[in-house]
Amino acid sequence: MNTTNNLTTFANEINKVLVGFDLASKEIQLSLADLDGIEHDFKLSPKNFFKFITEHANQNYVFAMEACGGSNYWATLIQRLGAEVYIFPAKSCRNHNCSKNKDDKGDARGVRNALLIYKTYPNSATFKHCIIRDEVNRQEMFLVKSYSDIKSNITATNRNLIAFLREQDALKGYSYEMTPSQTIRHIRDFISEYEHCKNKVSGLCGYLERQCAMLEMYAISLAGIENEFFENYASTHQSCEKYLSVRGVGVPLAVAVSVYTQDKFDRFRNANSFVSFMQLVPVHHGTGGKNKVGKHSPEGNKILKALFYEGGNSLVVAHNKLISNNKLDDKKLDLKDKRLKIAYAKDIARQIFKVATDAPLKSEPVQELKNDPAQCNTSSEIALSTSDKKIARNKVSKFRSKLKKLENSIRSALVDPVLYEFLKDTAGEQLQSLLNSIKLSVNESTPWQNQLIAEIKSGTGYNEDCSVYEAALD
């Protein structure tokens, strides 16, 4: 059945046929908008869909689909055939579903509408397309996922066996900090002692032996991935060398960041956006003027989150080792404080983003420079204490926020012509008192105040250029 949608009328502007489809194992739903703005909804089997894209995959067609398990396969296939293809997040496609019911036809239309908005207004679109991963990148992702799964299985099995040992004998002081090799040795010692007992639990020794064999098998698999994949990948990609220069980043984390991002950080607006991709940012729920901070966002990459958390944990452990070796005069950090480890993980993610985008890195902590005589010098920047730096940073941030509030108030005032005429006539008195009321303590703010007053008096209106504000902050 052919229908007409208001959004499809813009298809003539890009002069291409838009095809959105919803993938499934048995039937694939397609929604096509031709050059005349007419919609065509139909279903095809995977074999017929393959014939359809081989016939129509050319420069006149643009394909799009939701992000799912088979989306990268079809996207790479369409790219090889010479057509343009996009993969959009499923949430963005659902937001553009104009139908009332959630079905395959509505999903396909939502994908097509999202494609139309993205192609017609690429700068104003509130969403971005996903990375299309080729076959090699998908295999690399599988190895990284396997590495994370093996690590979690080792941790779960090791803690399970340690808990068993602690229940059997609490006097030997079994600790959860034991390595898998130590746990295997203690379990086998327990088995050798338990075999001489008369009242044995049937199957216990065999079960414990199998658990030890699983731990050894996991360790062999983990070492194989580290030696055969991680080391080779890190040596052949220059981006991994940049990531390894960040403190707290190891070879697994550097390789995982390179594999999942493909060294393309332009899809992230800033460093905080990259941090939120790792599920390290809490969710804010606001209603009725009340804001509640919940758990961390479920949207993002769980594997990178776990690796960054391990990187933060390594920084905490390294800090405590420096204190125990009398290299730092500070207090030991709490190893059970998850918030502290997440804070370190966020800092590692921001540093990686700055290294990847060639942004200036954050300077080393002043405390470490003070305790290292080889790195100390007489510069005023290092001689400044940490508390003074915090005070100076707070003053700059407060000054920036006050400028932003003043900018918003003047912007809203100049929209109204009545208020604009009032400020134009009484700018010297009213605006000067407004500026004095916020008590600016920066000397460079005086030229900016005079220029703003002169602009309002001259009737030129509001100046959109923000260079004046940056000059005041410098």
C-alpha cells in the first residue's frame, strides 16, 4: 500500500531514494521513499533482500537500518556494492516512528524518517550514525569481549573457591586477595587432606578438581589472547602508543579503546561525552524542579567501563605502594571506595580523549613534583601550592559563570524592543550598576564593560561574537 508522509516531501532536495529496513531472521521489512515523495512498504525474505540490494545498490539509493547483531554485516555488504548506508541507534529510530503501534512496519518507517532528517539537515540532527565495522574489526571485538568474559569468569570462580576454603577453616586466614594460582594450591592441599577422611561427601573432590582445571584453562586462554592478539595489535597501531602514555592505561585497555572507537573521536562532542560512552556518568532524573542522581547510565560500552575501572583501581594501588615505600607524604586511599576508583577512571578517559585529539594534557600533580627532587625547579607554577591552585580555579569558574548569567540576562532583555529602548537610553546608569552588583574582581573586565555599554548606546544591538568574553577571561 502506498502512502504519503510529510517528511518524504523533502526527498527531492537530496535527489536520492531513501530505504529504511528493519532486520529479522525470517522477514525483513522495508520502507522506501522514492523521488516523488511516495512511500512503499513491503517485506522480503533474506534471500530476496540480497537480490534487492544487489539490483539497487548504486549512487541513487541510500540505505539505513537500526543497530543490531547483523547490521554491520549488511552495511559492509552494501558498501561493497557501491551504495551509501548508515546505521542509526535504535533509540533514535524509535523516536522518529510516527505510527502508533510498535511493529516491523513502524520500525522501518522510523529508520527511514531518521535517515531523511539526517540527510536533509545534517547539522541540526540531534543524533549521529554508528560506526560501520568491517569483518576484521568484528573479529577484534570478539577477542576483546572474550578477554573480558574470561577475566570475569576467573574472578567468579576464584572467589567461589576462596569462600569455600574460608568456611572450612577460618584459622588459616584465607583472603580474597589471593591469586588464582594460590587458590589452586590451597584447594589441592585441602583435597589431599580430605581424601584420608572417612566421611567424604560424594563428588566434592571431583568438583574441586574440575574447578581448578577450569581456572588453569582460563589462565591459558587469557595468556594466549594477551600474547597473540594484544601485543601484536599494540605494536602495529601507533594510536596504542599514545594511549599507553597515559598513567593507568595498560595494553588491554589501550587495545580495547582502539578497537571499539577505531581511533575516531570526532563522534564525541567533548571529553565528557567520551566518559559517558563508558557508562561512568550517573543518570539525572528531574521533575517538578527536583533533581535526583541515580545509578550509572546503562547506555554505553560495558567492557570499556570494566577496563577503565580496573585502570582506576591500579592507580589507587600504585598510590598506596608509593606511600608504603615512603616516597609520598600522604594518606593511604581506601581500596574499597568505588567512587574514588570511578573518579580515577573518569580522569583516565579524559586524558585518553585529549591524547587522541591532540589536546593539551593536564599537568602532573604538584605533590609528586615536590617529592621528586629531580623534577623540581624554581618556576612559579610548580611553587604554587595545591590549595592556591584550587582557589584560583574556583575564582575563574565563578567569574565565568557570572559572565554567562549576565550574557543570558542581556540576551533575553534585548529581544524585547521596549526593554532594548530603555537600556539604550539609560545604559550608562542602569547597566553600570548591574555590572557593579556582581562584584567582578578581574581588572581586565573593565574594557569589556565599556565596550558593551558603548554597543548598547550606539544601538548596534547585541554582539554575538564571544571574543570579548574570552579576552576578559585571559
